[in-house]
Amino acid sequence: MDKVNILLIDDEIEFIETLSERLELRGYNSEIAEDGETGISMITTKDFDVVILDLMMPGLSGLDTLRQIKAIDKKLPVILLTGHGSTKDGMEGMQLGAFDFLMKPLDINKLIEKIQLALK
Amino acid sequence: MDSLSNKAGFFGKVTASTTHEQQNVFAIIKENSGLMEDILLIHKGGDLSDIEEKLKKCITSVKNQAIRGVGVTSGLNYFAHTTDNIENSVNVLELTKKFIVVTERMFKQKNVTITISEPEQSSQALIDPVFFQMVVFLCLECLAEHSENTGHTFIEIRFLDNMPDITFLCNESSLSQNDYRDKMTSSTQWEEILNLCRQANFTAKIVADVLGITICLK
């Protein structure tokens, strides 16, 4: 069975490097992008099954990155990460077509659950 | 908007950004802790020498994030305590430096980098530190928003030796100086800066030849 390819987009490099390692230990392929522009560029050249995207990033914001991802591939599931107490950005992301959102710090089991749901 | 609502809104913005950064600190610590657990689980009962480097890397990351977290919390704590006295004899440079540490990430999100040019002799001023920080914040916001830079914006904060004035200079703008000045001075932030300065007994001026604002504290 083909491995699932995940793209992690977040300006906190240590966070996505470590998360990437944990996902790989669980049998997923993962790549990282430290900003929205790099993430968009990777999506146009490689196939990913799910994108994990941080909402608060310098440069191209999480929501603008989401808009561009959806313009490239409407069906690519995007799971948003937010550190905000309020879910306002999360809800705005859902209206823009995000699959779901999770709060930071993450519970990796909840993330895996969302990834599996997104793949169905 | 009244002064109390302005102050509340200001505190909300600054603490929201700082606590968001703190969430990132905890997120990295949590992932590294989880990775160490994963590694130890996989190698249970086996030789741990080949995973020593991986574990050391995780531990270093946790330590560094803890240091980062202490910095964030200390900055936020200092910021919270600036409300302790309505009027205080304040080292203006030190207060500005600590405030920039707390708001750095927020401006980084907007592609703005802030530098401070330190004088040889910094000055004290008898001011309301909360009003001062609000004015600093609005000046930075005003310059950043109206530069219309598509790339990065650099703002320098300058002090003169033994003078309580503070100047904010923007590196460049895609607008002409006159257009930039017109845009800034017709903005709501400029109106708020003038309003706050009136309440705090400061004076705000547009710098004549460059893209900037000077705040005279007395």
C-alpha cells in the first residue's frame, strides 16, 4: 500500500521537523515548508495527500496560503493549526475550504485521527 | 473611543501575540517530549547507544525552548507591571527595548523588522509608561501600514543623547515622501497618536525630510 504523503507548513521549523519525524515513525511520508510561498511551490511540483498548515505565519499568511492551495487543488485536504484561544481564524479557514482545525500544542493522536478522516 | 477602551484593546493585542508565541514554545517542547517517548518505545529493551544523538537533539531543543519561553513570559510580566504606576520616572530607552521584545513577533508577522539605535546617554522622563507604549505601538503600526511596501519594511527607532524624544524612521516606501506623509497623517492611527499625545502631554511631529515620526515626551 502506498504511503500517505503529508506536507507540513509552519514558520516554526523545530516544530515541523519534530512533528515530521513523529509522523514518519508512524508510517507516513512527510515534507516540510517554512513559509506559505515554499509550501505552494511544493504543492505545484509534488503530490501530497494532506496539508497541515499553520495559520499565523509571517509573509504569506495561513489564510492566504489556504486560498492559493484551494485555487491549485480544491480537493486537497488542509488541516489548520492555530494557537489562538478563539476559533475565529479556524472558522474563517473552514469557510475557505479547510478540512478541519486543531489547536497548538498538538495531540498527535488527534492529528492522526483528522488525517485518516481527511483521506476517506 | 475612551481612554480605558483604548488601553484595554492595546493590552489585548499585545498579550494575544505574546501568548500565541508561548503556545509555539509549548508546542515544540511537547513534540520533542513526544518524539523522545516514541524513540524509547521503539528501542525498548534494545541498545540505546545508536539513538543517543537523537535524544540529545530533542533535549537541547527542549532546553532552548524553555529559555525562549522564560524570555517571552518575563517580557510579558514586565509589560503587565508597567500599569503599576500612572506616572513614573522611566528610562525611555529601556522601556522601549523591552516593549519591542514583546511586540517583535507581531510586527514580524507583518514583515516589519524593528531596530533601535541607542544613544550614548539614555534619558529618564516622568511619563505614563502605558501611554508611552501605546504611542510607540501606534507609530510603528502607522509607519508599517502606510509604507505600502510589498517586501520587507525596516523601521529604526532613534534616540538622541540625553533627550527624551523618540524618532521612528521607515527605510523606504513605494510612495513618494509627500504621498506617504499625506496617507499617514490622514489615517486613523495618526489621529489616535495625536489624541494619546494630548492625554499624555507628548507632542507628535512628522519628520521633515524622511519617512518618520518624532514624539517629544515633554
